[in-house]
Amino acid sequence: MRHIFKMNESGQAALKQQITARLAELAAEDARGEDAQGVVELDQQMVGRLSRMDALQMQAMAKAQAARRQLETRRLTAALTRMDADEYGYCEDCGEEIAPKRLQLDPAALKCISCASG
């Protein structure tokens, strides 16, 4: 049986606004990062060998950052889905309430601190 979630509606609304703002930031970062993920030109006349290696490294870093943004986007979108289904704020393992301060730090948290650390 679920306990009544102690976070008031304004607290949850603030978290929803925080999540929505972060999703917008992630989308903007994705748009800026698309160019860096493009194909690296291998024409030796255009770019020297070391410059090509730097470009390949920058491309790899841009792809890794994009993957991290995609993961965060999925976690935050899932949190919004849980909010809409009135399932937000409860530990997926034990079913107890996740501390509001924990949710403020990580609004996509799925576990209470006890289950996350155990």
C-alpha cells in the first residue's frame, strides 16, 4: 500500500517546471552539438594528420555527450510520465516515499536513498 506523498502540489509543480526547463536545455545542447558529430573529412590536402586526429577525437567526445544527453532526456521524460500517472516520488524497490530533497537534486530519481545505497 502506498503512503500519501508528503510533497505538496506546489513542490511537485516546481519539480515539473525544473524537469521541463532541463529538457529544453538538453534539446538546445543537442541542436548545438549536431555539427560536431558530423563526418570528419579525411582529405589530406584540407587537413593535416594531427588536425584530423583532433577532429576525430572531438567527434567522439561530441557523440559521447549526445549519448549522455539522450539518457538524461529519457530519465526526465520518464519522471514526467510518472508524475502524470500519480506514481512519482516513490521508490521502485520498496515503494516508500523518496525524500523531497533527493528529488530536488535529481528529479528523475527512482529509488529512495536506502535502496539506492544498498
